[in-house]
Amino acid sequence: MSDNPTLMGAREARNYRFAILGLCILSLIFVFQPFSLTLFSVGCLGVICGGLVFNIMPFCTEGTPRRKLLTGVGWVVAILLVMALLASAAAYGYILYLTASR
């Protein structure tokens, strides 16, 4: 454990890494299970979120400031929101296109 309270210790960094990997593996299991469409949907969402969150994996090392990790999480959330807005805008544009082509 580090003496500086603003730096991540080895255990904390390892827990973050295992949580990210666990999310990714569990999401893939949900996607490829043959029983439930609900679990498939949750798995698809988890794969997208896990793929984005995996980008903060380089910050999950001992001695990295927590602020740097939170900045990475902030960027991941911002990218996810931008992607959701673009997808919603594309869906709305497609609806306008379909109504205009009738």
C-alpha cells in the first residue's frame, strides 16, 4: 500500500483490473448463452460498456494517482454519452426519412 493517500495501492489497482476483466468476461458469457434473450441484451450492453471501460486499464497500476483514473472514467462516460446521442439522432433521422418516403 502506498504512503500517499492520493495514489493507488497494488491491491486497489488489482481489484480495478479484475473488475474490468470480470465485466468483459461475464458480458461475453451472457452474449453466447443460449437460454435468455434478456441476458443476451444485457450482455450486448455489457460488451459495449466493457470495451469502453477497458480503455482505463493502463491507469490501473500501482502508484497511479486516483485523479488520473477518474479523468479516464470521465472520458469513457463522455464518449458513451456522445455515442448514445449520435445513435439516437441517427434513429430519429431514419424515422424522418421513412415518414417522408411514404
